[in-house]
Amino acid sequence: MDGFAEPSLYTVKAVFILDNDGNRLLSKYYDPELYPSMKEQKNFEMNVFNKTHKADNEISFLEGMTIVYKSSIDLFFYVAGSAQENELMLMAVLNCLFESLSQMLRKNVEKRTLLDNMDGVFLVVDEIIDGGVILESDPQQVIEKVNYRVRDCTEEQISLCNELTKIQIDNTVKLSSKFYLKI
Amino acid sequence: MIKKFDKKDEESGSGSNPFQHLEKSAVLQEARIFNETPINPRRCLHILTKIIYLLNQGEHFGTTEATEAFFAMTRLFQSNDQTLRRMCYLTIKEMANISEDVIIVTSSLTKDMTGKEDVYRGPAIRALCRITDTTMLQAIERYMKQAIVDKVPSVSSSALVSSLHMVKMSFDVVKRWVNEAQEAASSDNIMVQYHALGLLYHLRKNDRLAVTKMLNKFTKSGLKSPFAYCMMIRIASKLLEETEGGHDSPLFDFIESCLRNKHEMVVYEAASAIVHMPKCTARELAPAVSVLQLFCSSPKAALRYAAVRTLNKVAMKHPSAVTACNLDLENLITDSNRSIATLAITTLLKTGSESSVDRLMKQISSFVSEISDEFKVVVVQAISALCQKYPRKHSVMMNFLSNMLRDDGGFEYKRAIVDCIISIIEENPESKETGLAHLCEFIEDCEHTVLATKILHMLGKEGPRTPTPSKYIRFIFNRVVLESEAVRAAAVSALAKFGAQNDDLLPSVLVLMQRCMMDSDDEVRDRATFYMNVLQQKQKALNAAYIFNGLSVSVPGLEKSLHQYTLEPSEKPFDMKTVPLATAPITEQKTEIAPMATSKLPEKLAPARQDIYQEQLAAIPEFKGLGPLFKSSEPVQLTEAETEYVVRCIKHTFANHMIFQFDCTNTLNDQLLQRVQVQMEPSESYEVLHYVPAPSLHYSQPNSCYSLVRLPEDDPTAVSCTFSCTMKYLVRDCDPNTGEPDDDGYDDEYVLEDLEVTVADHIQKVLKPNFGAAWEEIGDEFEKEETFALATVRTLDEAVNNIISFLGMQPCERSDKVPENKNSHVLFLAGVFRGGHDVLVRARLALADGVTMQVTVRSTDENVVDVILASVG
């Protein structure tokens, strides 16, 4: 085995979030040579899920990759790196991802809240890893950069919200027309 | 509009997925509201999220629909909603490869990246660099330089990381930003530091001097970021490896000092780097091992895992260094994380004494069914190593392996077990019969064709030489009745070997062959008919040539030669000798006792090295008509490390010629070399026919030049020669930054080290699986024998290795291994001499004061025998 991997910032090979049936909610692959097709990716995720969901063991080695993971209620978070990768670096990424989401979702790290704030989740992942490079590892920084307001979406609220925006816009229009009239 | 919250989902509770029933067409339909004025940020945000979600699920978007959605999305830049804008950036990145004309957003992104809103600037840079190609990069270069040194950390980090991504695409442009990256490296922000260091290294990694300087600077100034420290440790250990620097080097001191860093991540990285260093002594390992020992009792599973995995690696090379940790490892045997437990046990198996083996094996068999295949392979590898260490334990191991073989498991796992059993059989003659019996049982119910054929091959090789060969016949013939074509064919070949070697079995084998001739598959029928006819001749030489020792040519080479032959029909029959020989003997690959499963990414079938050379050389018009490539040597370095130019030579041998391929690298970034060639002065009657210069040699882009040499025809025994080599070229100075060369240059030359051609360059290794049969086949027509005294050699092992490397021939029948405590040994070597003459060497060695060696050489050509004996003497 080549003990020395080429020194590189490309640490993370893949990150994914699965639900408690092993379905993909979000996943990003950063190494184009690793599972180029969707089918391979989903097979890999299923395999990882089957091997890890029963015991909360934090770390495993599957399909030639080191995988660190964490679960919360009905969610499973995974970060995968090469066999030579520093396991603690991968752990740092996983912890940052989990802590950031936990703060953003006000500790409700469960499937429904996550899906209701999916845009925020995409943004958080984007702030932590960029193309396989660890961009940020401090959850506080991530939250500040994303600057996302959480919402508890129910149908009523959204339609209410829509109504409100409409009214607001109408008002602006009225105001500005008044403004013009004055001039 | 928000159809996703239909009644059913609402009822099924909070676990349901609001995105579950999304339809791409419906979402794209909804995306039309992007065009409405005024923009409703909330609704648009929701639709963008749905689009990204769909892309993430692997939904396929056609170019037209993607482009349409993308263009609609560009309108959303008019809104000032922060999250919406950020989602636009994400959409741009996701769609960069599916939509057309993504560069349309360039100006919007450039505006955001240079604007006042800091929250937009970083993400905008990253999105912009994602859609920028080489031609566009010039246009944004100015902004990128500014962004790299920006005082806002997120902006600087984004610019650095994006630059790193673009190094692959346009190295030359990004290289010009090195000063800015340098400035960013002294930033206070830990992530900026890390990213700047990474970029600087990628830009300078071909320039060892610059990397060394950079490391010195940062080790002195000290960095804050633990990530940056890890990166520095990796760079330092790579430098140490390349320069083969001793452990008194400041680089090693730096790595060792990191063992006292306050971050566990850095400490672990340093320990792991020390452990992986080649030629590390036990004393240097000790501090690394003791920090790993501490980690073994950490409450964090990842840390325990990392520690025990690294200790496992140490135990491969220095088991004694790990003995101190045995107690900590014992505690991990019952770890709830089975990966950790497995690693702990396999480490203990390597470090522990023979007496603890049974206990550990019992422990591991209690949970072997719970662990993943990857770790089962680790267990098998540990057992394989153990069998070599304690040969007496083979019965316990064999038993354990056969139990594992019966359990469920994937192909990789089964293959590891089979390889392990085969290597035990080969190492340890006592275990042969039990091992073969287990393998026989396994193929009775084996779904993997590859393994079944491998085992049948093994049975054919080893079975006939056991005391009762007849008992294997039943297992083999069962395969002919029950299995797929490939396995049936392999079984027929195995049967033939029994018939050829055991006269009393021959009649029954012939009867079975007769039945196989009625098989439904033509390959099986062909093989049976062929073997039937060979066996009926009852001639030893035929058996040796066609049953025991198969073809030794390279398969792609054979394919190419046959194709060539069919293109140019001629009266002459096809000559097997025109086919290049296979370089690596295929059959005797030993099971690698590699550290745990290295990367198991899909193995690409790489063509053999020699086939690549054959192609490359055939493409050069000057080298037409030399015949097939006979042998390519390993590269020989002709310069010292760290010189201005690095040159290595590969010697290609043909029937009557040799081509010397010089791979040159220019390590000076202010020079362009042109018309590079290597002048050669031979010491013997070798004649240099032709030089093929390399047209140009740019900085750090290797190129090759060639020399064609004719071998002396009148004196076939002149096999060795020394060439003095000089590299001649035209130098043009150039600007290190742009690579623009001056208009005129001057001629210069550079003296290289001498190049030796030895007898080994004329001989290709060929494996004869049955040496005795091959020996009889060649006959004693040209046999010669001589006795030598090797005064300088002290042990049999050393003598064997010297002879093998000197003659460059293939040891057969595992005769390269000298059993311990023996005073005499017989070494069998096989090869083919240039021109296609088989050569076999039998060397009897006896150890007295020095080593006395009696060499017997047989060949199909008398000259070859003389050459070998002359060169040994």
C-alpha cells in the first residue's frame, strides 16, 4: 500500500444524508471517478446503510473507503473519504455538518424539519465542502455565512405568507404611485 | 401551487417526504413564475429547491428544458432576497454541465463577487469559477487576484479553493497568482491559511526546492490551523520519501514535534506519517506508537479506530514495536464497534506469541459473521501472515479457513480465502493434502467461475504429485458434468495433467476424455480432442510442451501478430517465435499480504507495460522492421537526484537490435531545450545506427529521445557492453512566468552516467510450471556444466538472489526460497534468449566456507549455452 497519498486538499469523496429506510435525501460525490452513474451511487448508499444503520458505531470501512457516520432520530449522515485519509478530518467534517444543521433547525434534526428547510440544508453543505475541499469546519461560521431563517412550513402558513407578500407589494405600488402623484 | 402537501402525506405523519411525488415536468411548468413581475421570492425559492432536489435524486434533465429553466432563473438576480440569490448560485453550479450558454450569468456573478454584500461574494466566486473556461479566465483574472488577498476570510477562501479547482484546467494562468496566495497564507484565519497552503503546494509541487523553502518558512512561523498542519506533515513526509532524507533531517524533526501538538488530528497525522515511513527504526517509531497507544483508550470511536488501524500497519513490519500496546489492544477485543475489535485481534495475532493464537482465533470466530466483508478479508490476511510465521499452526488455520469458506460472503472475501489456502499449500508441503481437500469441497458448490477455474488449475498442478492422485479425479470430473463452459474446459485441462503424469491413471483419464469429446461446448470438445491425441502418443516431450507448460507469449501480442499475419497472406506458416513474450508470469502470483484492503475501486485492465512500449516504438518510422519487441528493462537512472535535468533509460531488446529510450525531464523553469539527443559511445563492437532526438523539452514536461543500436552479429557471445552517454541539446532561455523563450539559443551538452548492457537484457523470464518436464523436453544435446566458487557470498539466500538478478531468469518450482538450516540447495531457472531460444539453468549450491555452485545449462542453441556460462564465469 502506498503509505503516502499525494498531499492534497481533496479530502472528502462523498457526503450523503439518508432517511431511516436508506433513501437518499441529499448526496454529493466529489470524485468523478467514484461511482460515476446514479445506479452505482444508490447501490453504494444502500450498501453503506445496510451495514451501518443497526449499530451506532461512528466509523466503518466499506468498499475501500473510510466512512464516518452519525444518526439522529430518522436521519443518517455520512461522510466518506479515501482509505488513507485522516479519520479525524472526516470526523471534523461530519461534526460540522451535524452541528450546523442542528443549530439551523433549532435542534430538531429530523426528517420532516430537514425537508421543510431543504434549501438551507443545500446551502449548509455547500458552505462546508466545495468540490471535495473542506471549506469551513466551524459550525458557527457556517451558520453565519448561510444566514438562513428556519420555517415550519404548513400549507396555511405558506399561503398566508403569500397573501402577506401580495399585500405588501400592493402597498408598495400604492405608496410609490402616491409618491409620484406628489411630485 | 404547493401540491406537495396533499392530504395523504399530511396524514401519514411527520416522517413523510414532501418531495416524494415530485414530477419533473410539473416543476418545470411551475418554473414559469420566475418570469412574473414582481418576483415572489418565497415561491421562487421553493421551486429552485425542488429543481435542485430533483437533480440530486438523479433525475435526468434534457439540454433544452435545462437551458430554458436556467434562463428563466437568471431573472431572479433582480430580487434581493438573500437565500434566493444563494440558491441561484447553487442552481448555476448544478446546471453548469447540463444547460447551454451558462456563461450568460458571468456579468451578474462578477458584479456580486466585487459588490458590497459580503455574504454574496464568496459563493459568487465559487459559482463563477465553476462556469469559467480557459478562454474566459483571463477576463476575470484581475478580480481573482484581488479576491485571494481580500480581508474577508470567506471571500479569500472561496477564491483560493476555486483557484485550486482550476489548476487542472489552466495551470499556467493560476500559476501567476502565486504571490497573492503567498500573501493569503499569512492570514489570521485558519481556513484561509489551509487553503492558501494547499494551493501553493499544488502550484509548486514539481519544484522541490520551492516546496522545501515553503515548508521551512511555515514550520518557523508556525500556523494556527490544524488542517494546515496535517497538510504540512503530508508534504514533509513526501519530501522525506523522495529525497530519501535521513531521520536526522529537520523535516523529520518537524513531524516528530507535531506529536506534541494540542490537536488530536495533527498528532494522529504525525504518528501515521512516521509509521508509514520506509526504513523507520524501532527507536524512531516508539514515540509515535506511544501516542497511538493513548488513543486506544479514547472515548471517541473514530480515534480508537484510527489508532488501532495504524498499529495494525506497524505490526506488519515491526511487530515487536507494538508489543507494548498488547494490553490496550486486549481491551479493544470486545469493542462494540466490530471493525475496531477485528483490527485489534488481527494486530494481536501479529504481535502475540504462538501460544495466544488459539485463544484469539476462538474469540474472532465468535463474531466473524457480524463484520463486513472488508474486515473479513483483513482477518484472512492476518491468518495468511500467521501461517508464514508459525508454520506449525497450519492445521488450526486451515480448519478456520475452511469454516469461513463455508459461510456466506462476497467474491472478494472468498477469493482472499482461496488465495490464502493456496499460498499455505505452496509454502507448506505438509498441509497440501488437507488444503486440496478443502478446495475440492469448496468447488462442489461454488458460484464464482473465476475461483472454480483457479482451483481446478491448482488441482491439476499439485494433485498428480500427491501420494493418491486418484481421489481428485472424481471432484474434477464432477465439474465436467455439472458446471458452465469455462469451468468444464478448465476441468478437462486439469484431467489431462493427471493423465500425463500418472501412467496408471492414464487409461481411465482417456476414457473420461472420450466422454468430454461429446460435450455441447466446442472449447471443451477441442481441448478434450487435443489432449486425447497428445496423451495417446505417450511421449514425455510432447506432454511437457503441450500439457504442463503452456504458452508463454503475451496474449495481446499474439492477437496483434495473428491479425498482422491474416492481413498479409504468405506461404510460410505462422511462426510463434515472432510473438513477444509475456513479461509477467501469470500463474505464480503470490497472494499479497498487503495491508488491509487498499483501495478497491474498479480495477482497470491495464495493458502490460511492454505492450505499451511496443505500440509507442512501432509509431516511430525509423524503427520499422526490427521485428517484435523482445524485452524492455526497468528504467535505469542516468542522473543523480536533484540535478538540472533528470534522465532515465529503458533498454528495449529486439532480435538483432536494441533501442535505448531516454526519458528526459527539464527541471529548470527558465530554460527550453530543443533537439535533445543522447550521444552514445559503445565500448564493444556495438554500432549506433540512428538517433531520434526529442524536438523540445519544456519545463517539467517529460519527453523521450531514442537511440537505435545494432548488436554484433559475428560474435554472438558479446552480450555485455558499456556505453558512455552525453546529452546534447540547444538551450533557449525563457521567462519563468510566461514560458516565452528567447529567439536564439546556444548548443550545450551534459554528461550522463554510463549505461551498462548485461546478459540479463538478452533474456526474458518465462515460467515453466513443471521444470522437470521442460528439462527433459529440451534434452541434453547442448548441455554444458561447470563449477564455480563464489568466494564473496556468505549465505545460500544471497547466492540465489545474486544469480537470479544477474541472469534475469525466472525461478521455477519455488526454488528461489532456500529452506532454513540447509547446507545445499538446487535453483531452477528458466528463460528465453533473444532470438527465441529456450534456456534452462540448474544450479546446485553447496555451502561450505564460501558457496560452491555447479551450473548446468541446457538450451536449444549452442551459442546460448556458451553465453550463459561465459557470463557467469
